[in-house]
Amino acid sequence: MTTHGHKVLGEVLVELRNVGKRYGRGDKYTEALRGINLTIREGEFVALLGPSGCGKSTLLRIIAGLIGASEGEVLYRGKPLRGVNPNTTIVFQSFALYPWLTVQENVEAALEPLGVPRLERTKRALRLIDHVGLDGFETAYPRELSGGMRQKVGFARAMAVEPELLCLDEPFSALDVLSAESLRGELMELWLSGGIPTKAILMVSHNIEEAVFMADRLVIMDKNPGHIVADIPNNLPHPRRRKEKAFLAMVDQVYGQIVGKTRPEAEELGSAPGEPGATRALPAAPINAISGLLERVNEELTNKIDIYRLADEFVNDYDEILPIIEAVELLGFASVEAGDLSLTPLGQAFAEGSIQARKEIFAARVKRVPMIRWILSMLKAQSDQRLSWDVFIAALSREFPPEVAERQLDTAVDWGRYAELFSYDNSDNTIFIETEQPISQPAPMP
Amino acid sequence: MEALRRKTIFATGQGDAAYLGWADILILLGLAVAVYLGVQLASSTPPSLARAEIDLNPQVLPYYALQSVRRMAAAYILSLLFSIVYGYFAARSRSAERVLLPVLDVLQSVPILSFLPVVVLALTAVLPQAVAVELAAIVLIFTSQVWNMTYSFYQSLRTLPRELREAASVFRFNWWWRFRRVDLPFASIGLLWNSVMSWAGGWFFLMAAEIFTVGDKDFRLPGVGSYLQEAANANDTTAILYGVLTLVLIVVLLDQLVWRPLLVWVEKFKIETVENDNPPTSWFYNLLSGSRLAGALHQVLIVGTIKALDRRLGGARRFEPAEQERPLHWTQRAARILALTIFVVIVIALGIQLIQLLLSVSLDDYGRVAAGTVATALRVLSAMLIAMAWTIPLGVLIGSNPRLANFLQPLVQIAASTPATAFFPLIVLVIVSNGISFNVAAVLLMLLGTQWYVLFNVIAGTTAIPKDLRDMTDLLRFKGWNRWRKLILPSLFPYLITGLITASGGAWNASIVAEYAEFGQQTYNVIGLGALISEATAKGDFGLLTAATLTMSVVVVIINRYFWRRLYRLAAERYTME
């Protein structure tokens, strides 16, 4: 059945042909996915990776039949999919257990609608609970269990309906590191030993190491709109060891794919709202995170670091570090190539500068960012150099979905405030240019 | 602790729209038409009816109490069913939501009491009187109980975590499984806490419904409310005491034997996955859960019923087309437009007749409506000020002192759930016989009915002040007024607003009973909108009744939209602890 711990590929289960997904109607719509082609076969363990907002979860839900596609075809075993796919189930990030049901009732609840007789239901539920190692906790309520144990119930419940395709929506990201690791191991054991009737697994992940550890295929997506950029086979033999060279090389390669490569400045900056060309969206990076990252890279003698190491040191999910990397690239403080982040001289100056020097460097750079430039010019056009928050939101809403527009402006104001270019008045919701000389003596540090 | 939970769950529907939209105007029109239709029916009632006999012998009190509770229970069950159905549709269907939500919003701010004559008279026109009056009382209580419950249920369905919803879909729950396994359990806590509040509010209106007369038409019903009024009429202090005692006893019994156990039981449906360190307790619940007989009955009756329902209604969801927004077919569009046109035509036709009725009211009467509106507004305002003046200090004291809270909280709860209307006859009697202005009585009566909302919210707000913030305030040595200004008042603000919104709505409503009273052969009243409504009811002047009722509805809706909602938003944005 297995060769080097790999399963022999069988029939095609899922086939997506040119799938797209739009939200909204008429002119006002946002495109979540475009031109997705993907095939999943029996025996495959596929991981979906990509920055947040790239539509991985949407894609998973389209395959599970929770959401319909707006374009293209979704086939399951060659037949078009209508409604919830009866051959799949999802293990959710938040576990999605019913808190008012016991462990056993939660597992049985999945079997009730299928008309499984009561005795059979109980038997199956107890067997699965035993299987995932929760024997003795049948009558416990989810709130009495730890996160890892709760997710075990999530897995037991999913397996109770014996799905052909098991969909995992970041199942380990709400768990502590150790529970997550042990649960991953247990799932791999079940999957590789063929102890479950599941024929294929599709997992959305925010953790590249986890994906490389578990999956045989890494499908990498990018955003605006969500599309697939790479499909990397992972033939490392099982069991995989995280510190092995080949493993690290794989992780590095995937990071390289996801973070991409810093483009020339003009291209990196993009255009302002209202100008021709795609508006450059601001990554949601807080100032403190930007300085923290630059300081860390500056500690390296070469001023250069492997991004996966950075992620490994600070966060579990690459998702948290991507916007910060994007921000330092945009501001010209660092550049990215082949999964490495290197400081530019400017970035180095920032990392080593005093509070005041940092503010000045930041201000000089942030003025080049089209969105900031656009805000400044709008404000300067006003006689009192003030404009309502809503005006900016209205303008940005032409280019972004409403909640993204809010986030964009939040980041812009955060950056603008730090650079002391403009500020925000909470009492009347306006953004304004500060007229008095705002930079006085730097406050002494306590 | 309980008050704290109340605050979060009882927050009434403060949606986003701060201005009157088309939907609101349509609803107000619809409401006006409904009033008009009721009035039409009402004016065709036969003029003289037999007077109900109310016995003052204390021995009949248990029977009367039972009658009152029966009415309450019928209205409550009706409210529960309505809430679930209405909330379900509003939450499930996008297009239904657009209509149902604004309707709910207006209906919950309309003075219920002034609809009583219309409902009673309209029903007597089509049903035998005995049935009609019972039904009218039930309908009235229903309208006082239902809105917050409906809103709570709707809100719960809308806030159901996405992944729980998706899990239900992935595991192919059909509507029944979904309702019983997911929607109802999730909504149960909010629904129950709101039921408790609705039940208390229901008493208030039950009292009014039982002692109802229009002109020479006597529609009184045998019950505790009518007993109390009859006792006051007869100046029989012993009977009044018996009546009040019975009422308090019922309130306490129901609280201990029904609501409390339910509140304990419903804790298990809490979504928070951490244990509550201060859950509600009930001796009766403990008794029941230790009893074999109760267990067996539960097994047979409740579990049995649920199983039977499961067998009948449960099943896997068929393959439905996935959620997809698709444009309407032209026939659907045409049907919609047609339905809307018919509706608008009917509304306009009836609206014209309504305007004729309103035109028949003399200019003089309109002057009284205007003067009454101002007077009642001033009375509501003073009631709110007095309520704040005593509830803020006391609430802060209770809220910041757990030992005091343990001792006072149950007393406050009983006081709050004893209907103020029960004391109206007594208070009027005392005040009038001592030669004090009836104005004082009116404000006092409004206050009695509404101050509790403010008190509860102040207590909740105080307990919600984070400990760190208190400690910091101590470290900074803020004392006296400075402490109130810097810490306590800003923290209380959102809670205070929530309490005041409910209280002022209640006060407008209470003005109808508070500003006008008849005892023996005497009529006591003051200038006011509520008094006008009562007076028009007593005289059978339907033109004036309609004009005054509509004025009150519009005024309350406008005050809510333009005054409270703004404050509420300010509170939510600026003064909310995160």
C-alpha cells in the first residue's frame, strides 16, 4: 500500500476547473478567487498555503460545498457538486464543538442526521473516542477539556461520518505548541497506517513547517485576487524530521515562494488610489513590529537572515510575519530574495538610530508611499487641512472592500502619526495635518 | 453578577440607522391604519354590558391569583412561539430581515397601554364579551412581553459563531436538528433572561388589563389586579394588604420555583468554554435533580417528547443548491412589485379615512395633545432625574461591595419584579387623602415602574469596572468628586444609557395609568398625554384617542432615534471598556 510512507495515488476525487468566486453584485464586487485549477487524487495529502486574504479557506469551503463557486466547475468524482458535499467533512480551527453536548453526544450528533440507529451510533462513537485516546472523557463537556483534547473530539466527530475527503481548516493553530505536535503525529499515524477510511486530506495551514511535515503536495496561493502560484510536490520520506537538511531546504523553498522577491522600487511602491494601475495596499504592520524586525536582522553580522528562522524564532504562523516583511520591503528598509531578508543601509540606520532619528528616517520614507502621499495631498488641498475619515473611506471603498478600506486607513494613520505627518482627531473623526511644530525634545526614557 | 449578565443580554435593539427611514414611515403608517381599524370595530360595540363582580373576600384570592397567572402564562407561551418564529425568519432570510427588523424596532418603542381599548373593543365586536376580554388581556400582556424576547432570539441567531453554523451544514443537519442542536441551545440563555424580564413587565400590564373600563362599558376580569383596585375603591385597607401580599407571594414563588431553576439549568448552554466562577444557584433545582421521581418524569415526558419529535422531524439535509446569490426571475420581481402596490394602495385608502377621523378632532383637543405632550415629557424627565439621583449612589455602593450585594440583590429583585401598577391604587389613595398634588403621584408612579432598570444597570456597570483601573485610581489618590468624574461616571456611562433608554420608554408608557385615576366616583388627573389617552378611553372619544396614541408613538420613536441612539453610540464608541 505504501512506498516510503507514501500512498499510491488513485482516482481523481476533486477537480476544480477555472473556479472563481466573487462577492457582491453588479459593479461593486470583490473577487476572492480567480482561475483556480486543482486536482486532488485518492491517496494525497494536500496543504494549501498562502498569505491571509488569499482565499485558502474559501477554496476549502467551495470543495466542501459550503459555498458555491461563481465561475468554473467543481467536480467530485467527475460529477458537478451541488450543495454540501456528503463525502467530505471539516475539522475546524475553533473546533466548532457544541458546548452544550458532552464529548460522546458531540460525536453522536454527527451520526444522528444520517439515520444511524441508536445502538450503532453509540458503539461507533465510543470506538472513535477510544481511538483518539479520550477514553474516560465520554461524559465530559468540551469546556472541561484542554484545547488539544477538544480538537481530538473534533477529529473523532469528523471520522465518525467516514469521509472520503477530510478537510482540515487550520486544525492545529488554536492549540499550544506541544499539543499541536502530538496531534499532528497521531493524525499522521492514522493516515499513513490506513487506519481510517479517509482517501485524501486537504489542509489549510498557516504554518509552513507543519505543512512540510505532513503533506505530500504544497499548493501555494497569493492574493488580489486569490490564485495558485505554485504546486510543489513533497517527496521527503516519512517519518520526517524537522532538523534534517532536506526538510529545512524544503521549508526555505516554500518560504521563498510565499514571500516572493523584492521588486524594483517603482514597482514595489505601486500607485496611489485614483491613479492608473493597481493601488498599492498597505500591509497591516504596526510600527513596533517593523522596528523589532529590523533590530533583529541587524543583530546578524551579515545583516541578513533566513525568513523561516525569523518565523521560527518569533511566531508559529508565517501569517503574522508576512505583512511586516512586506512593510519593510515597501519602505525600502530591507529586500527579500530566495527566502532571505537583508537590510538595506537605510534599514540599518533605522535599526541603530535614536527615537528621533528613527522618526525622521521613517517620515522621509513613508512620504514616498503612494497611499500616504495621496492622503497628504488631499489634506493640503483643504483650507483647514482637515478631512473627515469617512471621505477617505469613501474614496478607498472604490478600490477595496469596506473592511479592507478601514484597515488600510487604520494602518496609514498609524504610520502617519508615527512620522508626525498627520494625525487623527477622535472627537470629530477627522484626519488633519498638525500645524504646530510637533517634534519637541524627545522625552527622556525612564 | 446577575445584573452584569442582564446588561449584556438585555441591551435593546440599537441598530445603526439613527434617522427615520422609509421603512419606519411605512411602519408608522401601518400602525396608524391598525389603530384606525380597531377604532372602527370598537365604535360598533353594544353600549351597555353587565358589570363584573369582584369579590373582596380574601378567600377568593387564591382563585384570583390562579386566574392572573393563567393569563400571564398564556401570553408568555404566545410570546415565546412568536419570538422564535419571527426571530427565525428575520435571521434566516435577508429580504424578510429588511422588513421585520424595523417593524420590531418601532413596535418595541410604542406605548402598549393605549392600544388596550382598541384591542378590547375590537375583539368584543367580533367575539362574545367574556372571551374577547380574556383574549384582549392576553394580547396586551403578549405585546408587552414579546419584543425584547424576539430581539434577543434574532440577535442570538445572528451571532452564532460561523464555524458552529458550518459544522451543522457539513454534518448535514436538517432544519430540525439545526434548530434543536444548534440554534435553540445557543439562543436559550438570552431568551431565558429576557423571559424573566418580560414576565416582570407582563405583571405591570396585567394589572392594567384586569381593571379596564371604557365609558360605561366595564371590562374588568377577576384577578389580583381587579381585586386590588376594588379594594382601593372600597377604601378597604385590609383587603389591599391581602392583595399586595398575595401578589408578592406569587412573584417570589414563581421566581424560586420556575425562573431560578431554569436559569441554573440554562447555564449549561453557555458558549464560553471556561467555567463560570459565580453561577446562579437554586435550592429547588438541586432538590429536583436529586429526586428520582422528578428524574423519571423528566425522562418520560420531556426526553420522550423530544425523541418522538426527533423521529418525526430529524433527518439528513438533502442536497440543496449551495448558498449563491442569484438575480430574481422577472415573474418574482413582478409579483413583488404587485404585492407592494396592493399594500400601498390599501394603506393609502385607509390612511385617507384615518386622516378624516383625525380631522374630526377639534383644534382645541389638538392644543391639549400638544400641551399634554410637553407636560408628560417634563414628567418623564423628572422621573429620570429622580431615578438617577438615588440609583447611582446606591447602585455604586452595592456594585462595589460584594457583601452588601449578596444581601440586597434578592430584595431589589423582588421589589423590581413586583408590578408598580399593584401599588397605584394605594399610592393614589394616600396622596390624595393627604391633599398632595396629583402631579406628585403621577411622577411617583412612573418612577416606581421604571427606576429598577436604571438601578440594575448601575450595579452592573460598577461591577464591570476593571480592578486594575480601580487600583490605579487609588494610586493616583483620586478621591471624592474627582474619583467620580475620572473613574466612576465614565465607566457607568454606557450602562446608564442602556438603563435610561428602557426606563424612559417605560415611563412614557406608564403615563397612561399614572396620570389618570378613577376612585369611587372621583376622577383624578393632570395635564398630560397619558391622561388624555385615559380620558379619551373613559369617554369613548375615539378621535382623540387615536390622535393622542399616534402622537405618543411618534414622539417616543423620535426621541429614541434622535436622542437615545446618539447617546448610545457615543457610549459605545467612547466609554466602552475593551
